[in-house]
Amino acid sequence: MRSQTMKKLKLVALRQVIDAHDMTQAMIFVRTQQDGENVESFLIQCSGFSPQEVNSHRFRGRRDTGPEVEYSCAVLHGGKRQEERNEALAAFKAGEVRFLICTDVAARGIDIVGLPYLVNVCLPDKSENYIHRVGRVGRAERHGLAVSLVSAQKEAVWFHTCNKARMGVCNNRKLVSVGGCVLWQNEPKMLEEIEERLNGRIEELGPDFKRKNADAGPRLYGTRVGEVQVNQQTAKHVEELQPAVRELVKLEEEAQASFFSLQLQYSKDVSVGRSGVVH
């Protein structure tokens, strides 16, 4: 029961992270095929569809885009046919779906140029897999942000040791140590191992799911390093010029008004002169 609650809380946190950073495109990593299906169902419902409508709105090669599909997504896992995986990846690269939900195996070898965001709903079993995941953002001198949702408590997860899992009928909830298909996952411990491998602490987000480090400054993830700074300098320069521009506009309006006034006066003088000649 506690593990089910934690899984639901992670889904809620996922949406909050997406909204906090206004993620236009992100890869979302999960442990298992079932986790991927659950995340897909959740995001479909976040787009305004009822639980009964979820299956009819799963990605099946259609281009589900537009404001009515705010959290459009596709799934990559070993249970999908290669054709389906190719369709999902192509749609994601083309910007036709915002989120690509992946397992480590299915995402192997996938590289998205300029990928701005990546979210780990579950930490990987091995620290090297974490490096493979987050290495997909921040490439080619571009800004990228990877966010991991880490449970503060142990979480029961499937670790199938039987053949029934392939048919989707396994319900053996005993621990692996006694012949079952469940083990306890300790994500705080896994995070420690990852930080040890990285030789440093991973920055923790604030209560609003945004970065605490204000010194980092605003960044447009997915853009090249330095590109945002140049844009900010340009915006600042434009702002500084605005008073002078407004003054120039005012002078231009006054000059035009004076010109039209003189033109009107000249026209009257010419008319009067011509009238005198006729008489």
C-alpha cells in the first residue's frame, strides 16, 4: 500500500516538475514497461481525458497534437514492436508529441539533438545507467536540465524471476529472496552511489520544483551556451534605449505636425494670390 501511494505521488510530482519548468519537450525514464504505461495513462488524463478514454488516446502512430493534448506523449519499451517504436521516436523528434517515456533498454542508442529536459521517475539500478540517461541533455554546448524524482522511503518494485511476466499474468508479490518477483528498492541509497560516482552532490530542487541556485540565472534549456546571455544583453540594451526612442518619436510627431501646418498655410496663401490675379 505504501509503495502504491509513493508511485502515485511521483506521478503528481512529475506533472508539477513539467509545469514548473514549462517543459516543451522531455524524455521521461522509468524502470519497467508497466511503469511506462502508467505514466502514459496519467499524462493522457492530465490532458483532460477520462480514465475510460485513456486507451483510445494512447499513441498509435497518430499525430496527437494541439492545445487539446497538452501532455501529448509516446512510450518506448520492449513490449512495443519495432515499427511502433520508430513511429514514437519520429513523432518526438518532429515535435508532434512533447514527452517520450522510455525504459533504459528501449532508449539505448537514442540521441536527441538539443534535448532540453529529462526526468527520471525512477532511478536506474546501476549508477552508470544514470550517466547514460542524463548524458542526453546538455550536449553540444547546449543548456539541459535533468530532474530525478527520488523516494525518501524504500519502494517495492517488480523484479520478475518467472516466465509469467511475459504474458502479463504474474502476481507473485513475494520477495525475490524467497522465490517471488518483488524486491525493495532503496532510492536514497542509490542516489548516494550515483553521487559517489559523480564525486559531487546533485542539486536539490526547491519546494516549487525550481532550482534553488539563483546565481545560475535564467536559462533557456535546449539553446546553446551563451545564446541566452547574448539575448539578455540585447534586451537590456533595447530597454536602455527606450527613453531616447520615445523622445525621438515625440520630436518626429511634432515635426510632422509643424510641416502639415506650414503646408496648409502655404496652400491658403497661394489660393489667395491666384484669386487676386484673376480679378
